[in-house]
Amino acid sequence: MNESTAIQYNRAKTWQLILWPLNTTTNNVMNILLMFLSYVAVGGYGIAVVMAGMLATYSRIFDAFTDPLIAIITDRMHSKFGRVRIAMLIGLGIQILALLALFVWGIGQGIVFFTIMYFVYYIGSSFNSVSINTGNVILTRDPHQRPIIYRWGIVYITLIATFTSVFLSNVIFKKYGSISVEALQELCYIVIGICTVCAILSIIAISEKDKPENFPKKSNGKSINLKDAWSLLKSNRALQTYIIAATSDKIAQQTATQSAISIMLFGIVIGNYTFYGTYNFIVAVPTLVLVFYATRIAGKTGTKKALIKWTTASIIFAVATIVFMALIDTTQITVSAVPTVIFLILTAIYSACMRTTGAFTSAMQPDIVDYELYRSGTYMPGTVASLYNMIDKTVSSVGATITALAVASLGYVAVQPQPGDPLTSALFWMTMLLWLGVPVIGNILTLIAMKWYPLDKGMMAEVQEHNREIHAATRIKANAVDNKKVIG
């Protein structure tokens, strides 16, 4: 890195780039647990399958509309302890208490208690999301470093998801004999322990950057308000196209990653649920290799170009996997070597491509924050993230409902799918549709949206050059205030 580049960008140390993404991991790990909440709703609270899916939808819509309010509060916050750490500790504390209430303390309390605690969880999630997205912006403004943040986020979630799936399918499932409430309570304790460790390490990583001088005020000196949020949504073309691309992918992800889908795929279509953990362990290595390669290249070519490339690859391998599964006897996967190897190759590459595109869409958010500062003179990382989250969560919330209705259409009205259930043609094609078909639709919408996304590599260089002067002025003002306090 030459001297001019080092001066131009606020850069992060290597260890900060590695540790900070652990905060993103906390939300992702909790989401793994939440994918099984419908099992607790049905088995622990006596809630019907479709109603459980609808409650998941309603809670995410509620979550969507709390995000902007919490973000505006945090974007107006000026404290010697910064913004990120405060929002992070509040959010994580609420999330942990809500998970314990849902999975452990509240079993048998009925639908009202379940619904209230589900909503409370998402209040904490909103605080945590603001801390994550704000931290991603202030940690570094170097376009070569930003993809690295999301690279490590994917590394952690891949490793932890692999561990969780192995533990679930090979330890808990064998121990309890089914995906029971008791099994998920044990998983809940493990998730909370992992999240606590991740939070401590990410707080250490962001502490140096979480300071007032890294949060420029509005050009007119006033506080951020709802009018600013509306102007951002109405006028920022980068945010508009990003919302289309990211939400279409998210609804596909929310649908495809529901716990019922993995059980239908591995426990019924393939007929060997214990292979689920082994599968995730095997595909983790190629996934991580491809993620490291793709994020390194993205720093050179720009995020937009990289997203288009890997989204196209995701579509190709998803279609190839559907065709392969349709042509073979799927129960021979894990039994016969040839179909097993082909299945692993196709799905490993597909999984890696999807993980990679997720990294690139996430990496666009800090760029959009910088673009808004360039465009309007207003720096509001929390508000940018919350507006996206509001629309994203409202749209993607239907993922749980889509899965619930689809599963119910197969006859699972009062119970959830379990490993070993009979394989029918209807179940096979529904699994293919939810697992791969819906993501293909989301990827196609992403490619369409990217035609109008303005922030290519050249445009981001112009944005950062313009913003460098604003950040320099903010540091000068902050130092002047500190000097006055010392003199006083």
C-alpha cells in the first residue's frame, strides 16, 4: 500500500478486520437457532404449523418498522463511548434474554407469550443490526479492505454452521431421536455461549474506531430526522437498486434455509439425515477457498462487477443441480459413490457461489453510506442500513410463510417434517423449488437491478476522494474540542 493511498483512506489493522466480523456472526448464529423456532412453537407451545409460519412473518414485519426508529436514535447519538458498542450491548442483551424465554423459560405458556417474546427478540436484533452496519462503515473506507470484512464474516458463519449441523445431526439427533424441544434447548445454550464470546472479541476490535471523530455531522449542523431518511430513500439510486438486489436474494435465502427444507432434503429426499452434518463439513473447505479468492479479486475489480459474475455462476449451478437430482435415484446419494461425488461437487460450488454473492451484497452497504455523504453531505450509516432492513425484512418475512404453506400443502398441518418420512413426487419437487428454484428467481432479479447500480470501481474512487476532505474537517473539529477540554 503506497503512502498516498494510506493517507486517503481510513484503514483498519489486519486483526481488526479479522475480529470485527464476529459481531455479524452473532446474528447469523442466532438465525440458525431461529430456523428451528417453528419446531418449538408446534411442540412446546401447541401452535399450528401454518400459524407458526405466519407469526414468523408478522414478527419480521414488526422488526422492519422498528429499524428506522432505532437507527435514527443511534445516528443522533454522540457519546465518548461511541455508538457501535452501546447499540451492540443493548441489542445482544435483549436477544439472549428473548431466546432463553422462547426456548427454555416459556415452554407451555401459550401463543400470547410466544408472540410477545418473538417481537422482543427482534427489538434486540434491530439494535444489533445497527451496530453491525455502522461498524462496517467506520472500520475502514478502503475499497480493497471492505470485501475482507465480509470474507471473514462468511468464514465464521460457514465454520459455525458446519459445527452446528454436525452437532445437530450426529449428536443431538442421535441423543434425542428427533428434533425435539429438549434437543433445541441444548442447542440454544450452545448458541448463546458462542455469541457471547464473539461479542467480546468484536467489541475489542471496534473500540479504536468507535469514536466521535469518525461520525461526521450533517452539513447544516442539525440532527438526522425522518425527512433525511425519506430523502435518502427517494433520491439515492444506489440504495434503490441495492434494495431490489439484496431483498430478492434474501427472500430466497429465508425460504431455502428454513429448517424444514434441510430435513426434507437430507432426511427424506436423500434419506440420510445424519449425512447433513458430514455434507456441511465437506463443502465448507471449497466454500472458504472460493470466498477468499472471490473477495480478493473483488477488491481489484469492484463489488458491482464481482456480484454480477458470481450471481450468474449461482444460477448455472443451481439449474445443473436440479437437473441432476431429477435424473437420478436420490436415495443412492450417500450409498453409491458416483451420485454422491457429483452431488457434492455441484452443491459445493453452488453453496460457495451463494455465500460469495452474499458477501458482495453486504459489502455494498458501506459504499452506499459513503455515496450518500458524497451526494447530500449527510452521514447516516445506521439510517442507510435500517431503511434497507425495513424493506428487506418486510419482503423477506414472507419466506417463513411460503415454506409453512408449502409444507402444509404436502399434508404437514399439525406436525413438521421428520427424517424418515415417505418420499413422494410432490415432496421432491417442492423441495427442489424451495431449495434451489426460489434462489434462482432472486438471482435473476439481482442481475436486472445491477444494470442501474451506479457505484462501480471508478465512481467509488471519486466518492472517496470527495469524502476525504469531509472526514479531515471532522477530525480537526474533534481535536479542537478535545484541546479545549484539556485547557479548561
